Amino acid sequence: QKEVEQNSGPLSVPEGAIASLNCTYSDRGSQSFFWYRQYSGKSPELIMFIYSNGDKEDGRFTAQLNKASQYVSLLIRDSQPSDSATYLCAVRGGGGTYKYIFGTGTRLKVLA
Amino acid sequence: DTEVTQTPKHLVMGMTNKKSLKCEQHMGHRAMYWYKQKAKKPPELMFVYSYEKLSINESVPSRFSPECPNSSLLNLHLHALQPEDSALYLCASSQDPLRSGGAGDTQYFGPGTRLTVL
């Protein structure tokens, strides 16, 4: 069973701090990695996608991918109370599968 | 524009009812997905359509019946549901399911339909 693991949290950070969210995956052939933000009762909203090893930055968000360690992370700089949500890591498995495996999500609380 | 629309937003139905959920996208995406999400759980894949053909059915009970009339539309027909089927039903689409490791396999989600089965 292919797995994606995240710490469920809650992860509490003060406003203005850096929030660091982590995700590990078991399918070494995976090629596509996604971070979604989900507010309670709402649908997942795409934050970042990353395919290559290294860092990818978009505004206050930086995704980091290390395929050798099977690890993907999301950094949120200058965290705001509006960033308080559940962050889902999703991985598309290898071999051309149409399946995307989601982690259980990390709940982030940004304290004002 | 990365908009996926879903109707209705909310649906309450009895166990003997027949209803349908609708999903639409006009981004030219060739893969469409149905997910079910229970509270505090991640989305759970139900069905995948690739180029309007059913590619994945994750052993979903037959009381859920998907339909893809064309490349922009995806329906989920519901019949004789159980109270445990109450959940948020999410539709998603991606550009090109035959390619991976690029922007073409990014999934975009609709707002969901909140289903309550009495």
C-alpha cells in the first residue's frame, strides 16, 4: 500500500514566524508532488506543485523536494492568522498511475 | 482560469431517493475525478475518467454511478444511499493524465457538494 505521511498537528506558530510542514512518501517512483490548503468545510485549494529536486518558491511559500529521502516539505514565511488551515500533501504515484495519494493533513494554527 | 464548478452546493436526500451531482470544467482538461471526504480525513478517490473513459473505480458500491457525457462534464448518480455516505463530494480535473512530472497532472478541485443522507 502506497503511503503518504504527515504529522497531524496541530502545529502552532506565532504570527510572522516560519511554519514548516513535512511529508514523507513510500512510492520511490513518484514524480509529482502537491501541497493543498483546506479550510474547514471547504475544498482543497492548490498552493504549490513541485516535480524536481530542490526548492521552488512562490511568494511566501517554498516547497522543497528530496526524492532520495522521499521527503517533501512546505515552508510558509511571515505566517498570518489567515494561514490557519489543514495542509494536505498529495503525491501522484509512479508508473503513470491516475491515483493521487493524500496524506492525512497537518493542521496549522497561526497565533495572533 | 482554473475553475471547476459543482452543483448543488448542498444536498439532503432520503435513502430511497435518486439524485445526481454535477461537475463542470472548461479548461480543456482531459481527466476528471470524484473524491469523497469525511470530516477530518483526507479526500478518498472514487472514480477517475481519462479522455472520457472510466479508468479507475476504487471498488465503490454500485449505489454510486459515475457518468462522463463529454470532456467538460462529470456526473455522479446516487441511488439508495446509506447515512454513512454523508460526506463532502469533491470533483477535480487535471490537464493531461497521460503525462506526469509536469504541470499537466496538477489537480484542481471544485467547491464540493455537501451531501446528507437521512
